[in-house]
Amino acid sequence: MQIIKELKKERTQVLKELLHLRETLKVEIDINFGEGDPELVERDRAISLIREQERKLDALDQALQRARQGAYGICERCGQPIDPARLEAVPDTTLCVNCKMISERQQRYSR
Ligand SMILES: [Zn+2]
């Protein structure tokens, strides 16, 4: 199935990026930081990037699992097919545009 290949490719990219980011952290962890040090800012940035990539990895894993079950492209919230154009733009999505908007709004309020 073509989509599984695509998702795996993307997953490999994310893993590579994560590895690279973790290396960045490892190098800088030996330095003694003071408040507002550029290294500290850099480190914070790397940490938030890692969180972002890990979320993406999770989403990709879910999408892969769904693809294997033949449920790829079905919104997991409302069960409607997801717009193919959206799938092409965001291959790891498990939500249709409407549900994505709703869940983003909920996330924003819960923060
Ligand atoms: Zn939906």
C-alpha cells in the first residue's frame, strides 16, 4: 500500500530529526547554565522541538496502524472520510478539518 510507504518515509525523517536534536542536548548538557544564557535558550528550543517531533511520531505511528487496518483516511472522531487534499498535505492526520479545528480549540482552552 502506497500510503504505508509514505508514512514510513516520513517517520524515518522524524526519527532522524529527533536523534539530531537529542545530540544537541547531549553536547550542551555539560555546560553550567545561567539564567538567560544563549545556550539555555538554545536548549529550551531543542527541548520544545523534541516534544513537537515526538508528537508527530506518535501521530505517524497511529496513522500507520490505521493504514494497516485499512482505516486510513477516516476521521477517528466523526468517522467521515478525510478530504484527500488534506491527507496529502498532512499525511499523519487522523482528523478531518472540522474535528481538527474543534480539537485545537479544546487544546487551547485546556492550556
Ligand atoms: Zn471528523
